[in-house]
Amino acid sequence: MTTFDVVIALLAATSVGAAALVVTTRQVVHAALWLVVSLAALAGCYVVLAAELVAWVQVLVYVGAVVVLMLFAVMLTRAPIGRSADTDGARLGAAVVATAMTATLVVLLLKSFGDVRVDLKARPVGNGEVIGSALFRSWVLPFELLSLLLLAALVGAVVLTRDDIEGEQ
Amino acid sequence: MHLAVPLVAGALLFGLGIYGVLARKNAVLVLMAVELMLNAVNLNLIAFGAYLRDRFRTGEVTTLFVVTIAAAEVGVGLAIVLLLYRRRESVDLDRATELREEAA
């Protein structure tokens, strides 16, 4: 057990606990706020795993943008403030499927990687310089394609939500 | 550091996401559960990136790509949810059983 182990275990436990509350709470707004806790703790895990830039992107994009978008959607769909009874459907079936799959995954991962150690100091921290040069040396094409995907998603979202755009009749 | 810690955490997050997608009826809550699953995948990518230490930083770069795709997915997904709400006055996925528009 090293300090890294303890810190990442604590952060991961926070993230998993908050995620459990995201999928079980009956208050829609609380689910969004617990999602913030879960994703921020994951950003902490990324820092421990020496992925500094990804941690900042996680905070900026997820905690900053995605959760705010979720909260806007919660408000625009007039989700009730406070408890709402009709948030969940087939809980038992979902719990059975999720538990079976998680148990399989955990057993499989522990059997395969149970005693594998990672040397976190063996390579430079993934900061902006390192990831930036990897991105623009080895990953330029997918990177540029992603900007196209974002543009398509942007246009698609605008076209979907505006109701004054008519197709050719 | 043990590689198993982030991997097990990722598996648990993914399981919780599966549970959320299956059990929730509110479309916004389902999207949140999908985000949890995507983040579980990201944690795995980062952990294996730190373990394998490849020259191209595949783990971290792929995580950035997944985050971008997730942002696009949330944008379009929430647009669809808003459209659903505007048409049906409800975001209950159990009641959204038809693709066609309701007869005016």
C-alpha cells in the first residue's frame, strides 16, 4: 500500500458513492448535483494517475458544461423540485442485471490484474505540453474529425429544438 | 500503485450506470447514467494508459476524444429530450412508445 493507493481509493470510493446517489435519489436536481461530486472525484483520480490535462478537461467540460446543460434540461422540462414518485421503473430487474454484470467484471478484472503494479513516476506527467504534442503529432486526423463532429452536433441540436424551421412541403 | 483500484472503481461506476439506464424513467436521469458509464470507460483508459506507458499517450488522448463525443452526445440528447417534452408534455420514457407525431 502506497500513498497513491490510499488517495486514489478514497477518491474512487467518493466517486462511486456519489454515482450510487445519482442513480437512486428521487430528486432530479439532487441527481445532477451528485453527478458533480462524482465527476469531480474522478478528476482527482486522473490527477493521481498523472493525467493532469485530462483532469482539467474533465472539470471544464463535465463539471462546468455538461452538468449545467443537465440542470438547464431539468428546469426546461419542469421537473418537480423535491421528491418525485415517478423517477424509477423496473428497479428489481435493473438491479439484477447491473449486479450480475458488475460482479462478472470485478471478478474478471481482479483475476487478470489483481497483482499488477503501476509505476506512476516512470514517465512524465501528462500536462498540456506532453498531451498537446502527442495530439498534434500522432492524432491530428481524429482530432480534426472531432471538430467536424462537434459542428454537426451543434447544428443538429439547433435544428431539433427550433420549431420554426419547416421542411420543404 | 495497484492497477486493480481504478479498474474496480470503473467497473462499479459502469454497473451503476447500467442500473441507472435500466431503472430510470426520466429521460434526463437516463442521460446522467449514460454519462456515468462513459466516465467509467475514461477511468479505464487513463489507468491502462498509465500502466502500458505507450509513446503516443493513447490512453489520455482517447479519453479527451471520448469527453468530446460525450459533450456532443449530451447536446443532441438534451435537444431530443426538450423536443419530446414540447410534443408530449412529459419526459417519461415508458410513455414515449411511438415514433410518429401525434395527430393534430
